[in-house]
Amino acid sequence: MKKRKTVQRESAVTRVVSYVFIGLSLIIALVPLIWLFISSLKEDPLARPGFQLPESICIDGYISTFRDLHVMRYFGNSMLIAGVSVIISVLMISMSAYVVARLDFKGKKLINAMLYSTMFIPATALTYPVYNLINRLGIYNTRGALILIYACSGIAISFFVIKNYYDNIPRDLEDAARIDGCGYVQTWWHVIAPIAKPGIMTAGVLAFLTNWNEYYWASLVIIDRTKLTVPALLSTFTTSFRTNYNGLFSAMVVIILPPILLYCIFSKYFIEALSGGAVKG
Amino acid sequence: MKSLSWRKRGFILAFLAPTLICFFVFYLYPIVTVFLTSFCKWDFSNITSPQFFGIKEMWTNYKYILQTYPFFWEGLRNSVIWSLLGLFLQIPIATIFALAFSRKMKGVKIARNIFIIPNMISTAAMGMIFLQLYSPLYGVVNPVIRIFKKDFTENILLLKGPAFWALTFAYIFFTGTTTLMILGNIMAVPEEVREAAMLDGASGFKQDLYITIPMIKGTLKMVSILAATSGFLLYNEVFFLTKGAAGTYSISYIIRELAITSPKTQFGRANTVAVIQILAGMLIILLVNFIYRERKQKKRYNEVGEGA
């Protein structure tokens, strides 16, 4: 991506309005999180509700959270399940999207239409058949079940994003590679896939976030507490912390901390990936 | 056209196979099942063998869902509203933020990075956080309301009307990933185009409105489809915030309730709702396609703006 040479001069009005929205974006993103953190330090949130500051800092909730909750285990489950399923699905889709984008064959239009149609087939509509399938495969209550479900869902979006990217790559590159004696697989792996990497990464990050957020299936196919993903664990909080609000808040802070830390470390790559390589992190 | 060589054939087949297998197993087979069993009696009493109602009675489940089931219309109405809010509120918000982040000004980069954090910590966690914010006991919202209405002690998530909006506001402004995808496309607009616009006297908002937005139409369409679909399928927020109380059922939540939560495990009826959900989903995609349909005089811009 080339650097911009001329520095744009924004007018004063444009600058002020832009700053208003930037300020607004910070408020939206930070207020809930800051409030959560402040509340987690209150010994009794009931006594000092809302935005009142705690009278003294209480970290009992944090101590018990680290002792009893094993946050890293659930975080690990989520990472493993979301990560593996994304690798499978993105690899699968970047292969098929390449064939559909570049080669001519009978039934291409049909395949295109079929894959796009999955976009508006909601996962919730498939609850029972898929549930049944998982049972018949004998993988109910395993992480493998979720990996399978996540790898197979969201095909359409990844397909859409990746094929869009292939379409913008000039065909000359392939012709050159073919003349140099590369086979189809080699051409794809060594020439086209590296160029399409930004598009593939965008699809991967989108899919990862979807899987990371996914609660519906996670709550259906996994029962063992030790195998739960983070969203499924969160759903148990309201009952397990019934009136221990200090504990509840501390546990919530601890559960959102690993993704935030991970994001802070990798935000550069993440932002580049999600913006198709156009925004530098 | 020459006939395909066996190598090419093999390559095509091998590269398509995994996706196709996944499509057949995960989409086609379930959809056929959903469709067929929506005409069957299928609940706790005959869990292993769905039973066709017969030609005369085949619409029994549909009749029950449309006429008797108390939450269907509420759920459908809410899901449609959430879908439209995705299109007409969330996408404009995301675009405005993306335009603000595209300016070359101090602090933009940090703000942009921070704005994405809520999207990192999962919608379930954000739902839980908002559940606490709305708590009448220790939340933030009730003290604010009390400034205007002195003796307000109720839980707004249990008030019909406010509950719907409280739930909506718990997710609709967190557009980080969408904003970033739009921003990526804005940054990919060739500099020459902007410079030409500047020479023509279009700068700031004028440039955004007449040059930038038409050029990123491809991306806007894609994120609009995503926002409209996810609004229509809203589930996590309903589960974590209200569990359908005070008029906040969504269509996804109804399916789960009928099939899994209900003691009668009404699979047939759940699949009836699923068929309606699939059909409505198709209508939504058609609507988005209609909104972003090609208009002739603007075509030139779209071709340039397909990048990213």
C-alpha cells in the first residue's frame, strides 16, 4: 500500500465535528468497561450504586476469582475452539472460492448460488437437525462438536470476502506461473494465496470473532463445566454469584481481561487484517 | 471449448469437495429436514419418529404458530425492527465513525483502537455488563432516570417498551468491526480521486458524501447484509438481558424456547418457525440488494470502488 504524499488540510468545522465523533466513540467504548472496573473494587456495590467511587478498595473478589474460577481454562477452550475451526473453514473456503473465482466448469453458477444461499439460513433454524447429527456422530459434549459446527457455519461470509479478493487479482500472474510450469495447486499455494492473504485474513478474523462470541451452540452441545467456552461460562454467573456482587464484578473483569490484553498486543495485525490491509495499525 | 483435462477436473473436484461436503451435511440436509418436519407432529410424545399430519391437516403447525402461539408475532416484529435498525441506524453510525477515523488528526489512531475493544470481549460479556448497568439496585441507568423522575425504582428491563430499547442500546453502538471494514475501504480510495475532488472544491463532508461514500458502496452493501442478518437473528442479547421478558422475544429465541427449553420439546413447531425465519431472511437480503441496486449514472464510481 503506498503512502499518501500530500497531507490533507481539513477545515476547522470538519475537524471539530470529527473530534466530537471520536470523543463519542471513546465514551461508547470505555464507559461500560470503566464502570465495571470501578464496581469490582466496591466491597458492597449495593451501598454505593452507580458511578459513586468505592470508599475503600476491596480486592476480595479478585482473590477468590483467581483461586476458584480457573478463568484461563475457559479462555483456553474458547481460543482452541474458535482458532481451530477458523483455520479449517478459512482453508476450505479459500480453496473453493479460488476454483469458483478463476476456473470455468459446469455447475459453477449453481455452486455459487448454493454457497451464497447459506448467508440467510440462520443457524438457529437448523437447531434440531444439527443437534441430532452431533449426537449420531457420537461427539455430543465434546469440544470437537463445536469445532465442527463453527467450521461449517458462516461459509457464506468467508466465501464472499475471499472471492471478492481473488476477483481483484490480475489473471496475468497465474498465466505466468502456469507457463513457468506450476501445477494448479502450486499456482494457488505459491502465487495466488500469498497475494490474497489480506482478504483471507479479513475473513479469518471475522469468523474468529463470530465463533468467539457464539453462545447459542456453545450452550447446546457442551454440558461439562470444564469444557465450556467463555460465553457459556458467563451465562452461569447470574446464578453462581446470586448476591455476591463484588465477586460477580471481579469475575467479569477477569473474564474480559485476556481478550483485551491479547488485542493490545496484536492490534496492529488485527486492524490490518480486518481492513483488508488498507489501514496500518 | 476444449474438454477439461483430467488434471484440471481433479483439481476442481478436490478443491471444492470439503466445502461441498460441509454444505450438504450442514445446510442442505438440515434444511430439507426443517422444511419436511414443519408439516409433522413432532414433540415429546413421538421424539424418535416425526409424523406427517396428512395432506388435509398439513398446515396444523403453521396455524398454531400464527394463530395460537402467544409470542410469535411479537418475536417476528422485534426481529424485523432489529434488522431494520441494523440497516438504517447501525450502518450509518458505523460509517460516520469510519469517516471520523479516516481524518489525519492527532489521537485518531488510539481512539480507533479503543473503539474496537468492546467487540473483542464478546457480545455475551457486553450483555452481562449491560445487565449490571441496568440493575435497579446498583446500576448507572436508574440514578440517571431519578434526576427526572424522583421515585423511580423499577427495573427498566422489565418495563414493556423501555425494555426493548434498553436491549437495543446494549449492542447497537458497538460497531467496531464494521467501522474498521468500512475504514479499510475508505483508505483504499485512490488519493488521486480525493485530490481531483479537492480541486473541484469538494472537501470535508461534501467530499465524504459525494465522492467517498459512492466509492465504498461495495463494502457498505456487504456490511449492511451482515448487520441486517445479525439484527434479524439477535439471540445473545435477548438471552443475557431479558430472556424474552417485557415484549423482547426474538425469532431465534422463540425457536430455542420451543425446541429446547419447553418441557414439551416441540420440534415440529420450532421447525415451522425456522421455515418462516428462513423465508424472512431471504426477504431481508432482497431488501438490501434493492437498496444498493445499481443506478446507472453512478456505475462509474462503483467499478473503481470495488477494491479491498
